[in-house]
Amino acid sequence: MISQFAIVLFDGFAFGMLLFVLSVGLSVTMGLMNFINLAHGAFGMLGGYVAVTLMRQMGMPFLAALPCAFFAAALLSIVLERTLFRRLYRAGELNQVLFTIGSVFVAAAVATYVFGTVQQVIPMPSWLRGSVEVLGLRLNVYRIFIIAVALAVTALLVFGLERTRLGAQVRAAVDNQRVAQGLGMDVERIFAVTFALGSGLAGLGGALAVEIVGLDPSFGFHYLVYVLIVVAVGGLGSVTGSFVGAALLGIGDVAGKYFMPEVGSFLIYLIMVAILFVKPLGLFGKR
Amino acid sequence: MTAAEPVLATEALQKSFGQLQVARDVTLSLPRGARHALIGPNGAGKTTLINLITGQLTPDSGRIVLGGEDVTRTPVAARVRRGLARTFQINTLFPDLTPLESVTLAILEREGAAGRFWSNIATHSGAIDEAFDILTRLRLADVATRPTRTLPYGQQRLLEIALALATRPKVLLLDEPAAGVPKDESAVLFNVIAQLPDDISVLFIEHDMDIVFSFASRIIVLVAGGVLLEAEPSVVRNDARVREVYLGQGTHG
Amino acid sequence: MTNAALTPDPHAWLKARGRWSPFEIAFWAATLLPFFFFPSYLPLASQIAIAALFAISVDLVLGYAGIVTLGHAMFFGIGAYAAGIISSRYGWTEPLTGLLFAGLVAGAVGFIASFLIVRVQHLALLMITLGLGLLTYELANAMSWLTGGTDGLMGIDIAPIFGVFNFDLWGRTAYAYSLAGLFVGFLLSRRIVHSSFGLALRGVRENVRRMPAIGSEHRVHLQKIYTISAALAGIAGALLTQTTETASLQTLNFERSADVVVMLILGGTGRLYGGILGAAIFMIARDQLAGINPQYWYFWIGFLLMLVVLTMPKGILGGLARLAGRRDE
């Protein structure tokens, strides 16, 4: 019983870390620009398809496909940001919601056209398959890998935000955009770079997710809800918030579906609504 | 409440944002019919003080007394209904409503009739008359039925005041009513303010010292969140510390 | 000082805004055409009327009060199930009281939800409306003893309207009934829009920060309109249940919440007829394109959404109004 519980906790945490990589970029960009980008999940889907295609069609190794997924999503996001999204920064949240959700519909249709509606499978390298025994528990190797990648991403983000010039600018702009602009920062450029990095992370998350949750054209939509829960519950612009929110959601989701399959998802939504009722800005949100 | 008692008083208001103290020990009182000016360099905390008095911000300590009652914890809207109205430095209007609709709405809110959904707006003829009367007094009658966003900036500043007047205030706080208005137009604006009924107490923020000295009966000088001086215009004009604060500029323009 | 020729008469001006225009009368007359010219499309016409009523209910909160909602299907679905359950489980088959019951249940849930809604803004508001919608769906799914779960609610029986008009096979009664429901709901909404309460709602939408500064308890206004809107959405859902004699989880799903916002945006928000027009275009297009893969249907919906946001932020009616050089509300 105890070991069963520990396995669920482990699986849940791994799922949470996956959600963290998928959503942390959105949290930071939303905190920066207040731009509600519901297309964030679609960048994850793109990363997934890029990884699957590179590995299956071109025989690229998994570890090489991951950065490609990152860069593909980052590149596309730069193009879209420069041409389309930037027109919407002052357009009001309803227009942002509609436009980005429209682009999710389009992305799903394009994915269907190119790849069909079948579930994609990723050929995992042998060293990531199977499980290892740790403290008497059989743990899935791939899930350990995901946790390691997520922790590395967290470390990089925290280091980047705390120690680099761009990070300091991002923090200042999240705190107070007008002051940042007054200090002569080019907030738009900072945002464009952050947006690309955030979307790239979503692409990486999408590539990592294929093995765990599968990949089909509804990915951008299905995981959007999870991503939004993480961002809203964690609080805008907070890496810590996204980490905690994602871990809670991952564990809650896996545990709920395992122990209470009937009402598992119901509980997730209930808890989210309750948290937002008490703390409308999320657990770690500042504004 | 006796005649001598102030309509509005603040007692030792304190407010900090982190390390930054934006209001330190501010004690003021506004008698009935006052025409007081609030001046001070940029960043002195003038707008913050108005936000504290009206309830947009909550003070860390101190009290706000309106008409003899403690309103320190009273929500913004309830203070307005007790007679404390303000205007905003940056236009805070209803862009797609017409002035007539905006002012009528403020009157209906005051009368508690804004929640009625079963009768046409045109049936509230008393409120409509009053709204049109206010707009006429502020020379906005001709544009009363045009969407607010199409009005020239100067008229939008007047509408700010019209909205505040529609709440029938006892105390009116004007946050730079002429901000951004050319000098010749701002005289028109302040003539409107000068003609307000005598029983309304007015506290206004203004940077143009000519206007301050011709309209204020008393001047409060705010520096770094604290009151440096509160006195008659002639005293303020000759005060060495005030000159120093406005260094170089002198006290005149 | 004021020029009498230029100075408007405030009373006459405000009165004119609430007057019926010939276009409106012509429009409602045209809704009767399907009876005579397109009898085979009566079931579709009935679906359009129901979708239009739902869209109007969303317009009241989104278009007039500025509350962005991504979960309004919860009220549509609650109304649909309330009307279905009262018939199938309790044998109450009289339609008009069933409709009223569904409106009351949905309105009551809306009133409770409104306490959450008015507390939050921006992302949290989107997430709470979305979350409540998903939550209701999951709840209905889990409570299959009451709702029939994924199989839907079986055994709904609806008595003739006024004891006379049977729901016939060709959908004549169904359309007449749905259209009457839409018309009554529209009249009520029109009344609200042109009242002092409607003005207060537009005030909230135009500048929520100014409302407290004119002494308004605007949260009370928002709670009130949210409750009214929920009741109307519930009645729309009940109309669907009663005219089709089924109630399924589809009434509650996210697509319905999203579709209704799409209809509204397409037609134009904040003008009541926008929802009706959007519903008609959306439903007719979907009916005509029924053969194609739903994925491609959503491609066009997505494409249209992006196009409308970039080129016609006020919807078709807003675009037409601008072309006509006429400012209406």
C-alpha cells in the first residue's frame, strides 16, 4: 500500500514536471505582457510532431530531437509574434482569447491534414526504457529522465532570471512595465525574446510528452486546460508558482485518477476554482 | 456636526510601499466651503493622498473622518454616497457612453435607481433633467448626445467634473483638473470650479501657481509624503522652504 | 449661450434609442418565413432559435457587462437536464412550467456562481468560468444515476403545449415553441438593455474603475445580470430538451461554450441582434458543411475567428453599422 502510494506520488510528480516545462513559458510571458496566449499548447504540439518526424523519418536520436523541438517552436513563435500576436497586445482580453483559440483550431486542422488523427508513437532509445529499482520501488526510467530535465530547466530559469541582464530586465518588466519603460528598457524586445524562449520550452515539453500522454491533433487543446490551470493557480510571472502549481496538479491528477477514477477530474477543477476564489492572483501571483 | 467642525479630516495618515513612504503623518482638515490647493513637486504623494482619502488605497495607520464619521475602512462607493467625490488626473470616463448617459447614470446610482431593469431609461425624467442641467452649467449641453470618446480633450476634462458633481458631493477632490489643457482653456475650467456652490468643500491639485494663487484660499504644500506647510497663499508665496523645494522656479510660474 | 437649434432634447434623444425600428419589425416578420417556404428546414430553424436565445444570454454578460465567459454551457446544460429530469424522473410533462422550472434552477446556480465571478478578473475570471463549466460536465458525468451519464437522459415525455399543440414530426410546433421562447427572451433582454440597469451595465463595461467613484456597487449589478443570463441560458437548454425529447452531456461540453462565443463574435457583441445573426450563420454553415470532417469545420471557424478579430472587432453587425456611417449602441 505504502509503495503503491509512493509510485503514484512519483508518477504524479513526473507528470507535474512535464506540465511545468509545458507551461512555465506562458506564465512568464503572460506576466510580462498580460497577453492571454491560448495557443501556447499548440507550440507544445508542434514540438511533439517535430520530434516524432525527425526521429521516425530521419532517424535522428531522441536527445538530438529534443533541442530541435525547442528551436522549431521558438522560431515559429518569433514569426507569429512579429506578424500577428503583437497587434493584439492592446486589443483587450476577449480579442486575445478569440484570436489565439482560433489559431489553436487552425493548428489542429493543419496537424490533422498532415499527420492524420492517429496517435503518434515515439521510438524511445533503449536506455530510457524499462525501470530501475530505487529504495525498493520500481521507477520508470523515462519518468526519472523527465524529472531531471525539468529540474535542469528550473535551475537554468532561476539562474537566468536572477543572474543575467535579460533576467533582471524581465523581472523589472513583470514588476512594473511602465517603470521599466521609463528606465529606457525596450520592453517589446524583451518580450519577443521571452516569448520565443517560452514557446521553445513548450515545444520541448511537447516532445517530452509524447511518450507519456501520446500525441494527436487535439493535443494543443487538451493540454491547454492543464497549462492554464498551472499558470492561474501558480500565479502570473512566477517560476516558483508554476513549479508548485504543476507539481500539485500532476500529483493531484494522477492520484485522483488512480484512487478515485469517478470524480478525479471533478476534484481537480473544484480545487482550482477554490484556490482562485481565495487567491484570485494565484498562489504566488503578485498582481 | 457644528458649523466649525471640518467636513473632512485626516488624522496622522501613514502609507508605505515597501521601503518607500508615500504618506507620512498627514493631518489635514477641510472646513465647509473650503477652496484649498494641494501643491508639491512630482512624486510628493499628492495623488496617493487623494487615493487614501477616497479609499482606492488603505492607509497603514491613521484615520479619515467624513462629516464627523470615521470612514477609514469604508469602501470607495460608500464614501461617494456619503458625499466624497473625486476627479481623476488621467481621464477615467465611459468612452462609448454619451455625456448625457454618463451623468444620468451617476445620478441614478446616487438615487439607488440604477438597478431597475423593468422600466425604460426615459422614464427617469427627473434624473435626466438634473443631468442636462449639470451639463448645461458645465457648457457641455451641445455635445450631450455625442459619444464621450469623440469629444475634444478639454470637454472631457469638464465631464470629469460633471460626473463628480452628479454625486452631489459635500467634498470634491480635484486631481489636476486642468492637466494637459492649454493655459487659455484652463482659465475657463477654473472659472467653472470657482462657480461651484459655496457649501461644497474643494481640495484641488494644481501645478500652475498662477491658478493656485488666484483660486485657493489656503495652500497645503506636500513634500516626500509629508505636509511641509499649510497656510494662506501670501504666507506660502514668501516661505523660504517652499522656494527651496521649487528651486529655481521661484513660487510664481 | 446654447444654440437652441444645436442643443439636443435629452428626453427625446433617450426615448428614441429604445424605439422599435422598421428593420426590427421586418426581421421578426421574416422569422415566420420557414413555416411557409422552407418546411423541411423547420428542425434546423428551431435549433437556430435555441442557439440564438443562448447567444443573447451570453451577450448580456459578455457584450453588455463585459464579463468574458468560457463556461456558459453549464447553465444551458443545467436547464436542459432540469427540464429533462422533471419529466423523466418525476413525470411532470407540462412544457411551460417545465421551462420555468429549468430557468429557476439555472438562475439559482447562476446566482451562487455569481459570488465567485465578481471576485475575479482577467485570467482568473477566464479560469473560473472555464473551470466551473468543466466541473459541471464532470459532475453530470459522475452522477449518472440522475443524468444517465454518457448515454444521456432517457424517457423524456413532453405533453402538448396548452394541452393542444402536439410536438409533430415535421417540427412545426417545435419551431413555433422555440421561436416564441426566443422572442420572449429577446423582449426581456431588450427591456433590460434600454433600462437604467442596462445603462449601468454599459458603464461597468466601459470603465469598471469609474463605477465606484460615482458611488456604484457595481458588483451587485454584475451578480444580477449574471443570474438573469444564467436563467435565460437555462431556458434555452430546456427548449432543446423539450423539442428533441433528449438531454445529453453534449449540452454541457466546452465546445458549446466556445461555439456560442464564436456566434456572438461573428454577429457582433453588445447589440442583441448580433447573437441572433451569428447563431443563424453558424448553424446554417454547419448544416451545409455537415459532410466534411469536423476537424476541417474547426479550421474554418478558427480562421474566421482570427479574421474577425483582426479586421472586424465589432462583428458583422458592427461592421455594417460602420459602413452605414451610423453609430448605434
